[in-house]
Amino acid sequence: MKKAFTFLFLLVISSSYAQNSKSAFDPGEWLKFRMHYGFLNASYATLHVKSDVIDDVPVYHVVGRGETTGFASVFFKVDDTYESYFGKEDGKPYKFIRKINEGGYTKDIEINFDHEKDKAVLNDKKHNKKYNFDLQDSIQDLISAFYYLRNNYEPNDLVVGEAVKLKMLYDDDGIFNFKLKYLGTEVLKTKFGKVECFKFRPLVQSGRVFKEKESLSLWVSTDDNRIPVRIQADLAVGAIKADLDGYNGLKHQFKIIMD
């Protein structure tokens, strides 16, 4: 269960698709997602875009928070914070922070990216260890990838059955290839009304949590915001999903289909 909640939260903050050359977001954008497991409202996740500067480079500073609420927090408490600093001009990540407490399981990770030297240093503060990585092929962290994809791919390039590929640097896995297979469009019923979405399937490793390699589905709005609307995962012990529950500061109109 712990891995399921964690992975779904990570998908909320790192899985989306893109739009055309105009920016899909501005500082001030705030998204909230409600996660359910069966009849339980298991947890909430939020994303907030801010402005900052790192080494004289203007950057976006995105803060992602996730926590269990209500009855779910009684048997499994989650309190996670993810932060990413990435360039406003090119989307390159400069710093990534992961501080989590999941039922007593904790991590305190910071990754600093040096694009002049094509190096990244991962600082595991909990265990007082550092790891060096060679940067490759426009690598992203888990949060910067979400925003990078929103601004750097054309919907017209989507082909049903084909996958978008992106390299990510993550503390548990190091550098890995993230794949997102496009399945077509679908209209979802949401608390806001009907929303037209691109549907994707993130390809993940099968194992103790997920039933099979393709047990996840992701729906992203087709409007110019390109925000996740729903994520659903089939688990070995049921199903869990996350729905868009609130938003503020969107750069573009959130398009709702009127009956």
C-alpha cells in the first residue's frame, strides 16, 4: 500500500504531456488532486508554481506536497514534500528536493545539476552519502519533467500506440527511461463537468504492487493547460485513483464541455 500511494503521487507530479510553443503555465498556478482507495479519500497532493533565481538564472520553483487525510491517515500516514527549480527559458533542472515521511519511512534527498560540467550531485542527507551522475539527453527530475513536457511537445505529433520517452534522474533508481504510451482521446466526467482528455499509459515495472507492466492510465486535458485530470492504477489488492480536485491561477481557460 505504501508503494502504491507513493507511486501515484509521483505520477501526479511528474506525468503529463505537452502543448505547442506557447507556455502552458505561469507562476501562481496551483493544482490539487484527491486520491481514493476504494471508498476512502486516501490522500491529497498539491502543486504550486513560484518564481525564483539560482546562480543568476531565472527559474520556476515548484513545490509539490502530498499527505494522507482522514481515516487513511490512521493506518498509514504520509507527509511528503517535493521541490524543483528549473530554468524559465530552457526548462533545465537546477535543484531537486525530496523530503518524505511515509509511515515512519523517511528520506531527505537533494540533487544539484551543473549543466556547464554536465554533472549532477545527489546528496542523501539522511545517510550522509553523495553520488555523482553524468547528465545526458536533456535529463529532467520528477517535477521538472511534468512542466518540460507541457511546453515542448506538439499534440499533432501524438500517434496512438507510440510512446513518448524522457530520461529522469531519481534517487531510488538513478537515471532511468520514462515512457508514456498514447492511447487516444476520451471525455471524462469530473466534478467540474465533462473534460476532453488525452489518454496515456505510463509503462512501469510489474511486481508486488502493480498487476502488470501496463496497469496505469493517465488522462490529461486537451486544452492549452495540459493538466492531469485523472490517474488510475490497478493494484494487486484493488485499484487506486487520483482526480483533479481544485485549481487556481491557470494561464489558459480550463475547457469544460457543455451538454
